[in-house]
Amino acid sequence: MITSMKSMLDHASENNYAVMAVNCVSMEILRAIIDAAEEQHSPIIVNISPRQFKAHAPLELIVPMYTSYAASASVPIALNLDHGQSYEDITKALRLGFTSVMFDGSTLPFEKNIEYTRIIRSLSREYACSLEAELGHVGVAAEGDDETNALYTDVDEAVQFIQQTQVDCLAVAIGTAHGSYPKGKKPKIDFNRLKELKEALKIPLVLHGGSGAGEENIRRAVQLGINKINVCTDLFNHGREALRTALTETPHIDLMDLQHVSQLAMKDYIKNYIAMIGSSNRYDYDVSKAKALD
Ligand SMILES: [Zn+2]
């Protein structure tokens, strides 16, 4: 069933676990995501970013596929626009049936981030959609942004930001970054800052750039208050490696069989991840309240 992200993440925050938000640009990934969630009896979030839908999976084509498969699923599924930055992209997603949007104003000055987030807040409410914002800036791993303390989320600013924007969840910068870290590197997460943010804000917090962060870091982040984890790079790499192995072992494999191999490998990866972040067997919260955001 399709739900908003708010009820899902409020439940996760109250019960101290996290929900996966998985970037999806194809039918195989969509089936891997939803089949994994159903087998784990877990809520899940289907994510797509403007970069991805412009480069590969136009929203007009992919959203009807998302909604038809998600509507028939036995577990709650939210459809989320990941890193929306322009008014056009966000309104398009709202019109096409997303149940949640992220407005990423993290590169704007603090006051501008608040101002624009408030505008998107009123817009998303008209569509009964939940809203994620970002404060501090989760940058790019290849550029070493995970180690740039100046980009980390400031606790006092975060309190002010939440008071003024009333967003449903907040992406925080605590030492992770997007993409792959240099070989052999694990990011150093500022767990004290995460703890202070959770105590001060008491709302669902989101971790971006979790790929390559390592299981121990992810488990600890969930313990300390992360309730949504975006997963893209690690999953895409896993799907690619499954294709590479299948092609090496069986060079003339049928194309449908090849895609199926990748789909099943990604499903297994997602199932394990769901178990690690504690969202297995959690779908029994009151989904009838899921659409009521106010
Ligand atoms: Zn992100």
C-alpha cells in the first residue's frame, strides 16, 4: 500500500529503528525493493533524484510503474523525491503522485534554506505529502566532504530550523558523504553530534551517504536516532557485480535471465540491510493514519 513517509518515520523514531530509502531507476530495482520489503514485512521508501530521472528514468514513465506495484504490495511504501532542488522538479513530483518530497536547500545560506523550505512546506501540505529537508551539507565522498566539519549540522541552528519550518524529518550532516569513499576508508561519524541533535529535535533524522560507511557505524547511528537511511551506491554496485559475475560465467546468458540475476542479488542485499537496521516485522502500525499529516 502507498503511504506517506511521516507516519512511517514517526513510528520508527518512537521505536528506535530505521527504514531504508532505496534509489530506483528500473523495473528490476523496483521489484527488488518491494519484494524484499514484503519478505521482511517491513515498510520501505522508493527514492529517485532529479539527476536520476533526467539521466535515465523519466518520471512520466517510471511513476506509473512505482504506483501500480506499490499499491498492490502488502507493506507500506512511500514514494519520495530525493534531493529536490528546483520548484519545477518538486511540483512535478507532487502532481505525479509522490507521497513525500525532499527539499535540499543545504547549499543555501541558513536563512534562505528556511525561507525556501517553508514555501515547499505549504506546497507539500496541499498534496498531503510529507517533507524532508537538509541542514548542514552531506557532500561528496570523493571530494573528502565527510571530513569537512564546517559542513556538519549545527545543533542550535537545527533547533531554530525545525521550529520555523516544521518539516517531518531532517537530513543531518554528521560525517558521511555521497558516493564511494576512497578504497579502504571508513568515514568517522560524529556520534556525539547525532546524540545531541536527536535529544534537541526529537524528530525522525535521516542519514545520507551511508554507502560504504560500514555495518558498525550504521547500527550505532540507528541506535542514536537515525530513522531513514538512503541507499544507492552500495546497491547499484552490488547489482552491477552480480551482472558481471553472471556474464563472466555464462557469456551467452539470455538477457531476461541476466536481469533477473541482478534483481535477485539486489533483493537479497536489501533484505539483509532491512534486518540490520531493525525494520523487519514493523509494518503493523496503524497505516490508516498514514495519509493524515496535520
Ligand atoms: Zn543524499
